[in-house]
Amino acid sequence: MPNFEHHVFVCTNSREPGSARGSCTLDGKGDLLPAFQAAAKEAGLKGKVRINKAGCLDQCEHGPTVVVYPEAVWYGRVTAGDVNEIVQQHLIGGQPVERLRLPDACVNTATCEHKPKPAAAPVVA
Amino acid sequence: MPNFEHHVFVCTNSREPGSARGSCTLDGKGDLLPAFQAAAKEAGLKGKVRINKAGCLDQCEHGPTVVVYPEAVWYGRVTAGDVNEIVQQHLIGGQPVERLRLPDACVNTATCEHKPKPAAAPVVA
């Protein structure tokens, strides 16, 4: 098999404390990556699905963030409690978990409802 | 734009010294990730292409390894000197750099010509 059926990238990045953008993990590790690895192994997906540690996926305001390729499905605010549902429904069943998907309007955009608004330009008298 | 045109994952994993599988970096950082980031920025790809740090992509024998999604093009033995060619020809021009591509027979397989052969089973008299 030349490629993984699904390649799951789990952001483990930790931004500086108090960052306005938020942070996918507090400690650069988090509990999401090991939860995905354990669930995929338990489901017999070794060799078919790769669960991968990733650096910053640049969707910090929606974190913890996960992206699944090659289908480019983005998930946001994922918790360890969501992992089995993603593994069973998406990675095995082929149906993304819609309640956790990031809307297109929120992915790779400069502004969205979750991102801090840019400061208004000062009024020069 | 909801998705990146290309999402480039650069393995920065460092295996234990002397590992038979090899290692994509010696220090967990390497020079490939910053080379890709600089070249993509210089080429004006910000917002279109994401250069991403990745943990082990599990193709260690062919490292340093890079995978580009959503097209799932795998590159092996990539050096910083190859980066501009990948950026210009693939990420901008849409044509993968064939001389650096990993053959399907080498990606996500238990054995290939670059991987250590499993030890033969001992002969029991």
C-alpha cells in the first residue's frame, strides 16, 4: 500500500502563556496525540492510518486542532473524549464527524468569528 | 480559501543514535524546516502553502522525509539544497520533483530495498 488511507496530524504546539490566539496544548504534548494513537492501535489501523505529531497548524484559535489528509478534513476544539468517535466514524467508516469539523469560513482565514479582531486604526485629529 | 493549496510536512524527528532505521534529523530540528519556511516566504506563498513541522512520518530509512498533501507526494533524502526546486517546481508549478520522490514500493511498506532485512529465523536442529 503506497499511501496511508488516512494521515492524521494532531497539533501539539504550545504558544506562549496568555497568547490571544490560544494554544493547542499547555505543555507541548497534550493528551490528544496518545489518545489517537491508542485508539487507532486498538482499532487495528496500524499500517493503514498514521497518527502523526504535528507542530503548529496555524489554526490556533480553534484548537486543539487536527487535520486528516488526503481528504483535508479539519477538526477543532477536539478533546480526548472525541477521539473514539473520529476513529470509528471517520477513519474506519469514512464519514467525517460533522459536529467537530471546522467550517470553511474558519480555516486558513485572516479573520473569523473566533479570531481577535484587529485593533481599529487610531483616529488622528 | 478554506484549505491550503499545499500542506508540506517536514519530519524533524530524531531517533536514538545508531538506530538501524536512520533518522531524519540529528538534533530534533534540522535545517530542512527553516529552509522550506524561508523559501516559501520568499516565493510569496504565505496563506497558500503551509510549511509544517512534523513528528516521525515513519519512513525513517528514506529520511530526511517530506510529504506534501493533499496530493500525498512523498520525498526522501531531501537536503536544504533541494528546497528551492521543490518550492518552484512543485508548490508553485504543480509538478512534483520526480528525482526526489519516494517510489510507491518504498512508502509505508514493511520491507523495501532500503530497509534492514528481518533476521532469518534460527535453524533448529
